[in-house]
Amino acid sequence: MIPIFGFEMRNIIPRKVFLSGRFANKCLQSVCYDLRNRKFILGFSHKDNDQLSTLVRLNRAEFCDDAVEAVKENLYLCHCNDMEYNQENHRIYVARGDKTISVVNPDTLEIESTIQVGVNAWSIARFNNGDFLVHDGIHSRRYDSTFSNRLFLSKDDLVTLTDLLHIPYDPIEKSYAGYWQGAVTINDEPYIIYTEWNGLTDQIESGGKLVYNGDSRFKSCILFNPVKRTILRCPTFMEAEGCCVIDNQLIMFFGNEYFGVGIHNLSSEETYYDTFATVHLEIPTGESMNNIFTPGFYRSKNAGKTRTLRDLPNVEAIKSAGFYMEVQNVGLNHIRQTIYSDNFWDSDIILTRGYSYDYGWGYWYKYCLQKV
């Protein structure tokens, strides 16, 4: 069985509204954390030019205008797929997606130098002793701090991952159903991020052949340890791009059509060993139902817990008992919450509502069931 963990999702906004629409044609790809100044640095590729990228410095993990301190555009960082901060020399190392690592000054956001690594560097992370993990989409290698010596940590990582998760092959995209993203070290163990599609590419038949229907929803974020060949999996409808470990919190940045931030407490005991489809995450005490976006199964274990929750439907049979809730993707830009009361004498109590990332939460509606 695969361990399941969860993110507290925050600050989800359409890409087209970030900084007054300036990022409508820029895709979030990477993140690192400047430990000296306690700032986040985000990397964005340009949809109209695959050689250029933009760096943004944030004073906190939020996609809002007053969190933005600096924007540096048109940097020759190619895809800017992953970044790592080196506290020893106060520099950022950018894995561009080609055979070059660019070194960036976090204070000026300017490129200072480049390093040739001999492989296409898609993901990069740093070990406690100063060594670097570099992943090329197939193999994981460990470089010393000067990138002069390297050794294999693992080979054929995608084969290993697909064997462990039984990820299907997509005949339209001609790839397995997911994307490699960035990398991170947790307790000095390397993890590569893989974003799993929601099944295949939701194929439809047109003119006698299968075509992609444009649906870019996602199923889960995978943290894959290529050395131990172990997996942590988090249900998510957004594309995980990169993460940082700060004060024992795993902070994940999500991209694609919507930007968002997920927080996971690494000391939390809310890691479950179960099948992906049957895990019920306990809703935190005092939580607002308006903050629960991630598809999956949730529960409030009793009436005492339920009474602390906010933004519940105004239905006494729900408020006076525990309940189970399912959160589903129901369209590219929409999700749905459905609550089932644990008060089994009121078996007709099922409530649901929808959410649009353009318009917010809708009204709660009660299903009217008839006894048969």
C-alpha cells in the first residue's frame, strides 16, 4: 500500500489574473527559498519563447500583488524547470532543462555564471553536505558541490515509478500519464516530484481516431525517492511544480491554469497507508469548509468536531453529528463537495455544492430522497 499525505491548499487564483494579467502567457515551473533573506523565488517559462524565463521574488508564499517584491523578465533560463538555493554561497542554481545549470544572484535576480553538467538537467536538489541531486527525466545522479564529480544514484526512474504505481501509457501524448517536475531533499533524503494525470488524457473519438480533449486536470502529486524506491502520494487537482522545506513544513507551489500553494506539516501524523481511493482525511478542528479544495475523501468524526467547523450548510442533522465528505473534479475549472451525514436515522441527508475558480462557492443543495 502507498502512503497518502495531504496539503492544506491556499491562495488559489487563475493564472490570468496574477499581477494584472502579466502572467497569462507565463507558466510556473519552479521555486526555491532564499534562507538568508527568507524570500521565495519563483521561475516561470514563457509560452511564446522557449529560451526565456521570468523570475519573481515573493516575501511570503502567496500569489497576491503585495507579496511580490521583484520581477525580472526575459532571462535566458530556457524552461527554468527547477531551482535550488545554496546557502553556502548565497546563490540559486537553475536546472534549465538542457545540459546547463545557471547560477543566479537572489538579490538582483541576474544570471552570474553557467555550469555544464553533461546531461539534461530537469530537477535539482541539495544535500546537507553540499552535494547536488540532478535528475534528467530518466536517471538520478549525485554531483559534488563543484559539479566536477558525479555518480549514479538510480537508473530508469520512470520505469521504476510506473511499475510501482501502474501508471498507464497514453497513446495520444506518447508518454506515461504524468510529468516529472522538481526535486527536494527531506531529512537529507532525495525526492523527485511527479504529477500524475487524472487517468489518461480523457480521450474522445473524432473521425475514427482518439484525440486529446484539452482537459488538464490532475490526480495526484507523487514524491518519489529514487534511492529507496519509496513513494508518498497526495491527491491534488492541480499541477505540482516544486516545493521547499521550511521550518519543518513542506511548501508546494502549484501551476498550470491556476496558481496555488499547499502546506504539509512534516511532523503531522496524518499520513495514511491505504489504497488511494479509500483514505478519509480527518478535517482539522476549526477548519472552514471553504478551504477544502483537494479531491479526495474527508470526515468529521463526531458532533463535537463538527460544531467547531465553519461554513457548513445550515442543516441540523449535519451540525449535530459526524459526517463524511467527498470532493470531486467535475470539470476543468470546477469541483464539488458532497456531504453524507453520519446520523443514520436521517438517511435522506445528503448535501452538495459546487465551486468555480472564476466565481467561488455556490449554494448548498439538499438531495431529496424517497423511501423505497
